[in-house]
Amino acid sequence: MIGPNGAGKTTIIKLMMNLIGKDGGEIKVFGKDNIEHEEKIKSRIGFVYDEPNFYDDLKLNELKSVVALFYKEWSDTKFAELVEKFELPLKKRFKKLSHGFKMKFWLAIALSHNADLIILDEPTAGLDPVFRRELLDHLSGIIQDENKSVLFSTHITSDLERIADYIIFIMNGKIVFSTTKDEILEKWGIVKTGDEILVEKNKELFKGVKKSSYGIEALTFDINEAQKRFNSSCVIEKATLEDIMFFMKKGELNANSI
């Protein structure tokens, strides 16, 4: 799940977890109402938010003992494996940890009770590149099990390009698109050329345009049609998820203003 700051990603996650109240509608997780079946639903979810919050004065082994009581599927063996893998200092107080180690501990907790859904809200922010890579490899292994899912909300789009199956792009509280990652990377592109292509008949082909003294760069959701329409008169490159986020949010023009 991607989108600029304030798009609504964290709000969606908090609504799913019943941490904030909804104004209307219904929310279902595992096909069940998220409030009526809250305890059962949360027992099947492992969650990690961008700011880890535990009792600061407790040691990690003490925190683990408290949290483990809430999960029938808790595995001390799995937790021990993750402690060794993440090199967690169990006898150290939580408040003494760096941000990176706090996140590692929360991840170990989230992954130690056989959860069917892992919810991660900006989990790699502040982590060093080596551990980010290890985390992504670990998550990739989890989603090989078709009975388990990971909802990953992040601004680091390169992380999603490594492991995601589906991309949901949210802006201003609304879904812009929800489709497979492969389809996005295959069909979306950047058209680089002069501004002569910014005419009415091409309006529907672009989702964002950036102008400069050298010409324009335009985001298209149909790279094949752009290649047919403009032939060799411009350069067309495949768009990254970061490109899509930038042009949809920061492009000087959008499809409705061309």
C-alpha cells in the first residue's frame, strides 16, 4: 500500500485494528466484522507500526513474556530463532535500544505467533540497508505460503518492487488503483518529449506531467498505446513505483488540466 504522506494509509490500518472509530460503513477482516470478532481477528494478526511502543523500563525478555500470553499460537522456538537472527539483547531494557533494534524486537514479536496476516506500517524506516534486506527476504519467505498474507505500507517503494504481489495506491483518501505489481511495472511508463504532445486528444493517456525548459516528462498508464501513438518522436521508459507516486502527487499537470 503506497501513497504520499496524509493519503490515508495509516488511517486504514488503524481502522482495521479498531484503534480509531469509523464514521460509517463496515470493515471485515478474514470475512468477519472487525469489531464484533475483534479478539479472534487480532489473535491471527501480527502488526508492526512505524513507532514501536512498549513499556520502556521492562527488559526484552520480560516484554516477551507479557505479550506471549495474548496468543494461543505463540512459539517460543520461533521467537528464539528470530532473537538469534536479529541479534536481540534480551536482558537490555527497551528504552536503551536504538530505533533499529526496537523495530527488530517488534518484528520478532509479530512473527512469533503463527499469524495469518502480517500488517507492517513503515517497518523499514530507520533500519540499516543490511537488515532491511534480511527483513524483505524473510517476508518473501512468508508469502510463499498461500494461506498467509502481508500488508506492507511504506514510502520506500524499492522494497515493494522486491517482494509485493499487488499494489494499492492511495491518494487523498481514495484508491487510485489496485492491481498486480507486474501489471503496473509493465504498463506504466514515462514519456519524454516536447510539449507538442499536450493536446486534447492525448489527454486521457497521461496521469501527470512535469514541464521543464527541455520539454516534458509525462506519466502514462498505457505504455503500449503511447509507443503506437508517438512512434519514434519521443523517448518512453518504464515507470517505477517511485515515478508513479511523484507524478501523481507532484506533477505540474494532471489528466484533467492538460
